[in-house]
Amino acid sequence: MKKIVSNITSLLILSLAVISTSQVSAATLDKRLSGSNRYETGAKIISNGWTTSEYAVVASGEGFADALCAAPLAKKYNAPILLTGKDTLDLNTKNQLKALDVKKVFVVGGSGVVSESVNSEMKDMGIETNRIYGQNRFETSLQVANNLGDIAGVVVTNGFGFADALSIAPVAAQKGMPILLTDKEDLSSSVKEFLANSSYSKSYIVGGSGVVSDKIASQLKGNTRLGGASRYSTNAAVLNQFANEFSYDKVYVASGENYPDALSGSALAALSNSPLILAGTSVNPSVMSSIKAQHENYNNVIILGGTAVVSDAVASDIVSGVDTITSAAIRNEFQKIGFVFSSETTALYDKDGITIGLVNQGEYWQLAVKTWGEEEESLFYRGMSIILGQDAAWSSLIYIDYALDMPDSVHTTEHVRTFVSGDKLVVHIFNPKE
């Protein structure tokens, strides 16, 4: 037991240093840009970045296929990206075109996604339109690339999903790199021809080999793959790759579950060379690690979309740099390590001679065990990691050891209370965010 205490004491010192450093931040929730639907949200995003613009990019708000590659084109002209329905120019978009005094619009996508009637509505407003499209999403991305002029780098990503392209969109826009869409197995012949005739020297594949094959990677010059096991770990890979190049005065957050807010926001983020963080119902651990790595540099956090797509809890996590874990998520994680819940608040781990009880007492979670050894220690550690996070869990283990050595004692930290009750070691773990 003394050896465990000694080892953990040194970890405690390290952990406290990590915790104290990570909590120093000037990050604030600057604003939430949202409306009653994707078009109104898009209009709010545009109003936050532009007061006037000669150019605008208009793309479909109903399907992502052609819209994914729009951000670099928008940045070339310092233009916003506006969304519309297929058959009628959305009123929010129409009002923005008027308010910004737009003279020229690039319509990205064929008439099957943005109809000629929408095109005619804009022409009737005195706006010159230029439709950029191909026979499919891959060819459309190529046509957009052809409109960027000379390029030094390219981005290649799978065209059948939106999240990976949106992760890289602000970076691609800032660097003037086209976003070329592909299927999993191989580049189209026209994209291969484009690359052969381009003088680019750097390329990025966004997504793992399961969505963009190694065969494709072998055909690209100066290639770096930015990918992970999920859309969020891929987002983290992008955040990490360009961490030293971003400005963190403004940090944008959008849902990774749908594309419209992130698409409109990608052009806005590119204006200030800002990162775009993607989030789901919670902040993915790999994304949170990326956030923590740069959190001391964060200033204004701006949420794109309403609370239905980026919750207040998620926004709070990103602003604070600390995870909020819901009770439902905690239950799910305990189930993964072998606890069986008999109700919403009680569970039991009963395997290989180890019996550990778990109770959600509301203010805190209670773990109790009659036996103690390396396996029990591991389970306690994993349990506290679920609720508190790894650093806080490690720093708390020393108090468990002390309680065992001194059975009549009670040891507490800000988030943990440990004591021996009869023949049971009992630990109360207070969730720091609940």
C-alpha cells in the first residue's frame, strides 16, 4: 500500500499542476448566432461578419453535396456563403443580398439543387449570377477549384459525408486550397488531370483510410492525412495540425451532426483565421483534448446555431475547457466497464470475486467495496475518471489509500470524500459541474 501512495503522490503533484494551468483562461461566451431555422441562422452569421459585400456565394440549404467545396471560393472574394431552398430564394437570404448590396453571386451547384427560378429571382434584383457546377458533386468541386486560380495546396475528402470537409473548410479557405471531393477508392479522371496540371506542392487528406483510400494518398504530392475514428476525432486532427496557425481571438463552434450552420460559419471563421470546432450532444474527448491544448489562448467563443444543435452545456464546456458529463453518459460509461444498473441510480459490479456498489446520490456518486487490491484500485480509478476526468481521479486515489491505512479517518478534496464505514471503503465523488 505504501508503494501505491508514494507513486501516486508524485502523480498528484503533476496532476495539480496540470489542473491549475488548464483553469487559467480568459475565454468567454461572446455570442450565439441562431435563428428559427438554418436560413435565419445563416443570416445571423452573415450579419456578424459582413456589412457590405460586392460578392456572395449561394448554395443549397437542403443538401450538402455541392455546397461543401464553397468556402475557398467565398474567401477568394471575401464573400459570405448564403443558403437557399431549391425552388424559391429564401427570404432571409434575399434580405441579406439586399442589405449587403451584393452585385455578383456565385451559385454553387446545378439547377437540380438551386433552380433556375432562384437564379432568376436574383437576376431580377439586379444581381449578376455565375453558376458553377458539374455533372455530380465531384465535378462541381473541380469546377470550383478551377475558379480559384493558382494554388499551392489541395484538400481531398470524401464527398459522401459533410463533417470532414467542414472541419478543414476555414483552413482551406484561408490558404486558398480547393476542397476536392472523391469517393473512397479513387480520384476521378478529371480530378487526376487537374492535379497533374497544377503546381501544388502540399496536400491534405481529411478522413481516415476508410473514407479516402491509401491508393488516393499515393497519388498526391506532399500528402498529410488528417483523420480519426470519427468525425470528431478528425476535427481534432485538423485543430491539432493547424493549432499554431489559428488566431484564437474568435473560436467558432457548430454542430457536427448537420452541415448548414458550419457551412455558413466556415466563411466567417476564415475571415479571422479562426478554428471551427464541431460538437455533438457532448464534446468528444479528442476534441476536448485539442481545446485544452490551446484553451489559454481562447478569447471569444461564438456558437453557431441554437441550443437544439449546440446545447448550453456543450457551449459551457468549451468556454471553460472542462467536460460536463451528464448522468446518462456516466451510466453508459459505467455499463461499458461492467456495472449492471438495477435502476436509474443504482448499479453493481460483481465479477471475478470483486463486488463494487454504485449509487447516484444526486449531489455525488457513491462507490463502495469490501475488498481491495490492484483490480479494485483500477476499477475505482476508471470510475472516478468517468466522472471527474483522469487528472482529478489520479489525485484522489491517494485519499483512498490513506483511508485504508487509517480506518477511522475521513479524507476530502474539493470533489472527493473517502472514508471506511464498517468493513466497506466508501468514496463519494462530487461532479464538479452538477
